[in-house]
Amino acid sequence: METLIYIFVCIGLIYLFLAILPILLPLVIIILLVVGIFLLYIRHKIKRNMEDMQKDADTYFEDSRQIYDDSVIDVEYSESDVHDEE
């Protein structure tokens, strides 16, 4: 008797699944498309932000390198002046 009930429940679940499938399948496809498009958009935004950060970092290092190059002190020249005065 339990086996017969189990078979009827399985048949009922399969029928319910097949009856709901035409409604659920388009919803699932739409949800997957929306999530996929959103993930591609987020990936594009992250990539663009990373490129902007890289440009900013490169600009910062180029600017700091120019400042450093302009303010270099020639130590040998300074030391030779001190020794010449003594």
C-alpha cells in the first residue's frame, strides 16, 4: 500500500512539474539573462575602474619621479666644497 501511495505521489509531482514548466521556464530564462547581463556590466565597470586606478598610479609615480629628479643633491660636489674650504 505504501508503494502505491509513493508511486501516486511521484506521478503527481511529475504532473505538477510538467504543468508549471511552461510558466517557470521563461521566468528562469529571463532571470538568468538579467543576472548574466548584470554580471557582464559589473565586470566591465570593475575593469574600467582598475584601468583608471592604474592611470592614476602611473601619473602619480611619474609626477613623483619628476619632483625627485629636480631635487637631487650632488653629494660629491657638496663634500668637495667642504674639504676645499678647510
